[in-house]
Amino acid sequence: MQIEPIAFFRSPLKEKFGTPRQAGIAPGLPGTVEFCKGFEPAMLDGLEGFDYLWIIWGFSLNNPNAASSAKVRPPRLGGNEKMGVYATRSPYRPNPLGLSSVRIHAVDAAAGRIEVLGADLVDGTPIFDIKPYLEYADAHTGIRSGFAAEAPGGKLRVVFEDMPFAVSEPLRRQLCEILSQDPRPAYHDDPERIYGLNFDGRNVRFKVEGDTLIVLEIS
Amino acid sequence: MQIEPIAFFRSPLKEKFGTPRQAGIAPGLPGTVEFCKGFEPAMLDGLEGFDYLWIIWGFSLNNPNAASSAKVRPPRLGGNEKMGVYATRSPYRPNPLGLSSVRIHAVDAAAGRIEVLGADLVDGTPIFDIKPYLEYADAHTGIRSGFAAEAPGGKLRVVFEDMPFAVSEPLRRQLCEILSQDPRPAYHDDPERIYGLNFDGRNVRFKVEGDTLIVLEIS
């Protein structure tokens, strides 16, 4: 089956590094579904009555040389334990499709855009379908979710060193949501190492000491 | 992007007619995800810890001559009112992908099968991906779901005429779940008309008088 992008995602996050590993983990993170060729504003009629949206998208930043394998190491399990690929949401799967439920913030049909919150999509991600979230069919509670029973939760306390300019409150909040998740690979633990995150064109430099993440510079 | 089926669905429902219009509407309806070429049993390791599964599938029974259009008539609105295609779960959409959450009944990795309950997939439907349902990321409650705020609910009372042989309780219950939804097209209202439903190789004949559906024969 041949599928074509209907839209692309716009996010302040330009790389996989720092991008949340599931939807809703950074609930205040803004992003935009930007429709492309074939779009007509009428396609969104009625969507304003829904609070959440499903996005079916493509893992476009997969390493093309990394084959999909039967078992993967979910970051949730510290990168040591293996699980069957179909028991995970790993990007490396036979058909590299992603699935995310995001909050609808604003629908601008005339401009061919939907502003959303809480997505786990990198800037530029191709989108193949969107669907309204139907609570009666899609929401299941009080059920078992295997090794991912709980939301990962903020692992790190985030502090900002004195900056040469004020960091706006929304930016501070968005960075806290993202950085408290600990974007470092599971096997990293070097308090001297300085990491860089590309957020909305800014270079955010930070290091991690114990369970505290220190933002050193935003340029 | 080219995607290939990883599995096919097996259901007692062989046609669109009578197939539930969303997952979970017929919660007792059994079905099977049967993996195909490329499957390895290890791919399902860990899935037994989850209660629900996402299925991303293809609307393979779409009429090939019916173009996807910007607005569609959801059966929920009686077939009269139009909605933007992206505000609906209509099969006729730019990329004809379906999305369903189903209950996991049994995982048989060695046989390459997952028994599920409550699917809205017709027998033979190609499946492109399955993912574990993560309650913390996927379940949203107390939200607005537009024109589909409530589950459709059983519309018809189902009665069985005397049959030459006993109808087993599970079969009776499954047929009740399906038939109470009123499988007739929205514009049909002819108490004389006899309909046939293919259920697991049986021909189920019924008619509808007012809000009562009468099963006449199962052969």
C-alpha cells in the first residue's frame, strides 16, 4: 500500500534528542499540523468540537542502516532489558508508523493548520492521517499497560543558571517539561559533559549533576 | 511511503454489512490477528502484560471507484448531515488507514496469533502495525468528542424466532451485540424487507419492525 503525507509537523524540537518519547509527556509543548497538497478547508469542518486528535505519522529520522529487529530495548527499562517490538512503541518496527494523541489547541481551517499541545513528533515529521479522538471507543482506564504502567514522570529537577537575558515563563515551562525527562541516553552519566538541545532555533546548553539538570546557556 | 501487511484479521464477519462501526461497540465479538511473512514469535515478547492493543489497518473493502471527498455523511448523524472527513473516522479518507483499540484475549506467539475482542475489522483486513495500548498516553476522559460524544448504544431490541435447532448462548450474545446496532443503511425502513448477514459461515436472516429486530433463520 502506498501512502502519501497529508501534512507535516512543525515543532520547536528539531532533532530526536530531547523530543518526548510519548505524546502527553510534555503537555505544554506547542506544535502545528500543517496540511500540504490536496488539502481543502472543508476537510476540518466539525473538528472544533473535539478536544483530542490522533496523528498517524512516519518515523522519518530512523537510521536507514538500522534494520528492524524482533526485539528492542525500551528506554523505559534502562536500555538493558529486551522486549518484543510489538510490545513496544519503538520507532524501529516493520512499518515505521507512529501513533500519537495530542490536545487540539486551535483549528485554523482557512490556513490549513491545527495548533496542538503535547506531541512527541520532531519538526518536519510526515503525517499520513489524522482522526478525531472518540472517548467512548478510544479511552480505556483501569487496565494493564505492561512495563509502561505509569507515565515516566519527571526524573530530574531543572534549574537555570543566571542568564544574560530573562527567560520567558512559557519558554522556561516548556524547557522544564522536556529536560526533566532526562534526554540523555540511558548509559550516559558524566556530570562534566555538556549537552546541546536545539529548541526553536535556540541552542540550549546543559549538564546533569546527580538528579539536577542545570541549564547553562540559551543562545 | 510503501507499507506492507504484517498480519491479516480473521473475523466471523465477512462483509461490511453488520460490521461494527467502531471498536468496542460489540465488546464480545471475537477475532484474530494472524501474522504473515516476516513474523517471529519473539516480536510478541512482553505483550501478555497488556490488556489492549492498537491496530493500524487498511480499509480494503472501499469501493475503488468512490473518490475520497472533503466532506462525508457520518452514519451517526443519520446520513443527512455532512462533516469534514478529518472530523470523522470515515473509511473514505486520503490515506485509507483505520485505527482500532481492541481487548487482548490471548497471545499465542508460537502460532503467530493474537485473539482479540471487540474489533471493527472485517475478515481478511490487512494490518500494517500493532502497538501496545498505554493508558497513561492514550486514555483521555472527561473530554469533548464532537458529534460522537456518546457510544451509539443498542438501537434495536433483538428477538429470535423459533429455530429448528438451538442457538448457542455465545452466538446469541454476539449476534445481539451486532444486530442491536441496526446494520441497515440509514435510509432503509421497510418492515417487509428481509436482510441477510454472513456470520461465521452462517446465513442470518432478519427483518426489522419498528424498534424490534427479528431473527428469522440461521442456516
